[in-house]
Amino acid sequence: MLTRSRTRHRVATALAVFGLLGTGAALQATAGATPAHAATTHRVLFDDGHAEEAGNADWIISTSKPDPLGQDSTPSAETDWTGALSSWGVALQKTGSYSLKTATSALTYGGSSSTDLSNFDTLVLPEPNTLFTSAEKTAIMTFVKNGGGLFMISDHTGADRNNDGYDAVEILNDLMTDNSVDSTDPFGFSIDSLSISSDYPSAISDSTDPVLHGSFGNVSKSLIASGTTATLKPADNSAVKGLLYRTGYSGNTGAFFLTSTFGSGRVAFWGDSSPIDDGTGQSGNTLYDGWNDSGATNAALALNATAWLAGAGSSSGGGGGSGTCTAAQLLGNNGFESGSTTWSASSGVITNSTGESARSGSYYAWLDGYGSATTDTLSQSVTIPSGCTTAALSFYLHVDTAETSTSTAYDTLKVQVLNSSGTVLGTLATYSNLNAASGYTQRSFNLASYAGQTVTLKFTGTEGSTLQTSFVIDDTALNVS
């Protein structure tokens, strides 16, 4: 492993103007912005088949099921629909970009029911209070794996509203650990057996995250009114990301709201049902208006997360894809042997310098390594055909550093997916000086959820003011089928 600190000497390369990329400014993520809702209607299914109305709970968007429009086809106020989740439902309905339904029977995938998961882009599980059957767990996990969005909302340990011996913590953990699709910590987290009486968990600082900064507003805090948290396990799934944390916690512990991916789909978890409760519902229920709590931004969090989750599904349902797909490798000049052709990069990033070594051929991409405050970028735009169910991004990465810390990431490399406006759709991974090692390591990511879109794949290396870290990339590929 190289650990020397030195001044970088690069081979200068002219940047080619690649039509699909637009200007460099357009590649920069705009803080606090996400794309407007697509013309495609996003289909969201709220579960009410697992005791979501037991006890004092009223976790429904409307008493009209499966179609809330049966209660009011043009709701303007949350009281136009009856249920503690009506604020959520009405807010989505009023955008004109969402079709909402409620499931009251067993969840299926690939069946003929109107509420079969194959007909939806997102499934919301608002504090389920009965165990999912083996068939249901298979259906849910397959739905997500194939491109669906899953929104899991828990409550505190002991919130067994129907007194059957199971609370939402146990039920959701059971879904993740005992299913026929993948029981090896598929989402990269477990739900903690805790009962936290009160707190206002704070959001992390990430201006590019579409859940924290989306079209429904910016998120700063959430609310715990008897809830729980989760423990992250990034070694099991590197995509898991804590967005809001219990006061005094960070990193892998105390995550109150998190996101992850599985297969081609997306996952969100919230540790309490109080934030989605709008305080009004059916007679006889004891409710709390967490949705409008003045110390939190729960509405923006719920709605942004729904939008992000719904984006994982395709217009044909459940991430199943549509159209045709020819097996191919889509990246141009994927080994950099044609210099900067097809890629857009900071000056000198694509090089055949002897300061580092290519994995194959002579050219490679070398981000940072100056030992001074520097930001380097490397990007390429690509269209993933809508009919492709597999889209595997891979590249070889070598990291060497002069940093000596074994715990602090002073220099970082972000791997991100952007839309044509330059807004970050997702951060696939962040590497740092802590990942330094000899030789190249192949990194791989599933981009099937972006089928049918033109996206920009972007690497951003950010180096601190002292001690170099070099991020060296070679032999990229985006294989679709």
C-alpha cells in the first residue's frame, strides 16, 4: 500500500463534451432539491390486514377500502378521509401523482387480486400486529427484490395491541430473518427491543439525500412518543443508511429512521407510529397528532420517503420492467484506454501516469492524491433500457493513503446516481482512506431500479488539506440483461 505524501503530477487530458451529460454545473447535486413527481402514477398499497386497527391504533388512510376515493374522490382536507393516516393519504392524493389502495386480506405477489403486490410500486406496513404467514413473507420479499418499495413502521417493544403475543418489533424482525427469499440480514439492520418514551431524533447532514431533502420539504427532526430504534449492519448490506438518530447516538446504533436497498428495490424503516398519526380517526381510538408536531418535520419525512420508495418500481408494477432489453455492456470507454472520450472528468483524472498503475491496459482514472484540499469528479451518462431486469454496475477500485488513522475518514470517494437535471437519486457507496489496501478490489451495485431512465454515474473524490489519499478506478462496466 502506498503511503507517501507527494505532489501529484498528472498527464493533462482534454475533456470531451459528451452530449448526454450537459454542462458540468448540471452535474452538481442541488441542495434540498429532488425531481418533481413523474407523470407516471405511483401506486401505493397501505396494509390493513394485520391488526393495524387493533386497540387504540387506527393506521388507515380511509374507512373506504380498498379504494379511499369511495369516501371522497377529491379530498381537500385530511378530515375528508377517516383514519389516523388520512393526512398522509390526502397529501399524496392531492398531488395527482399517486394511486392509493388499502389491503385487507393476505398479501400476495403474482396473483389475480386487485391488491396483489405486482400491481403496486410501494407497500406500507404501518405497525403490523399479527405475524405474516410464510407465503406473505415470500410475497413481500420477492416484491422488494424485483423492484418494489417497502415502508416498515414499528412501535415500541410491548405494543401488542391485539394481545396475540407479538408486537411490531418482533413481527418486522421475523419478516427479515425468517423468509424463503433471503434470511441473512437482507436489508442490513435489525430492530431494537426498546421502549423509548420520548425524544426528537435529529437528521444527519446530507443535503443530497432525497428523503431528507425532497419535493415535500426538508427534514430536520422526527418524534418518538414511545418507540424504538434500529441497529445498522453495513457489513451485511452496504446500502443501509441511518437518516435520523436518537439523541446521543450515531453511526450503527440508535437509528430512528433509515433506508436501504434489496435486489432492485428500496426499503425504509421508521421506529415509531406516532409520527404518522394525525390525531383524527374513527371514534373510540386514542390518537396523538405527531404528523403536525411543531417540534418535528414528520409530514415531509413520510412523504419524501414515499416518493423515494415509489421511484423504485416501474410503471408495469412491482419493478417487473417493460419493453425489451438486449444483453449488453453500456459504458463507453469503460477501461479508459481512449483517454477522456465518453467520460467527463476533472483535469488529469483520466491518465496513464506512472504514479499509479492501471489494472489493465495503460489508462485509468485517478481521483485526488494531492495531499491538499481537492475535489475531483468522474462521470458518464447512460440510458438503461426499460425492459432490463438486471443492470449490474461494477468497477475496480484501489485506495492508497498517507493517512494513519484507523477510525476517521478524512478523504472520501462517493459513488452516486444522478438524474438528467443533476439531482442525486442515490448514493451507492462512500469509500475513504479507511479502505486503503494493496491492489484493486471489484465493487458491484444493482441499478435495475433505474431501468427506463437516463442517469449519470458519478464519482466524487474529496481530499482534506493534508496527507494524500488516492482513489484509483479502472475496468468499469454496466452489464444489462
